[in-house]
Amino acid sequence: MSIEEKATAAQENLESKFSKLGTGKYGRIIKMCRTPSTEEYKRSLLIVAAGLAVLGVVGFGIYWLMSYLPGYF
């Protein structure tokens, strides 16, 4: 089997998997999907950024406590 035949077989296999994408058990959900509006995107971005900042502050607080607190004991 030549490289060209292998590539063609791989492409056909991949295309057959993607052709079933809208008809499987998640097909109804995929058909309902839409692109978020600018307002929805900004709101999601703000929430994710706030969560990331809180996580960073908590991590830094734990790091600071673990590096300076053992010196007092």
C-alpha cells in the first residue's frame, strides 16, 4: 500500500466520522449552538478573569504563608 493510498484511506475515514457529527447523540445540541453576542462574550470574559485573579491571589497567599510562617516555629 503506497503512501498515497494510506493518505486517501485516512482522509475518507476522517470524513466519514465528521459526516456523522450532526446525526449522533449530540446532533441536536450542536444544531442549537450559536455564536455568543458581544455582550455575552464580554460578560464571560470578565467572570473568567475575576476567577483567575482570585485563584492567583489565593495561591500567592498560600505560598507566602508557607514560606514565612515556618520561620516562627
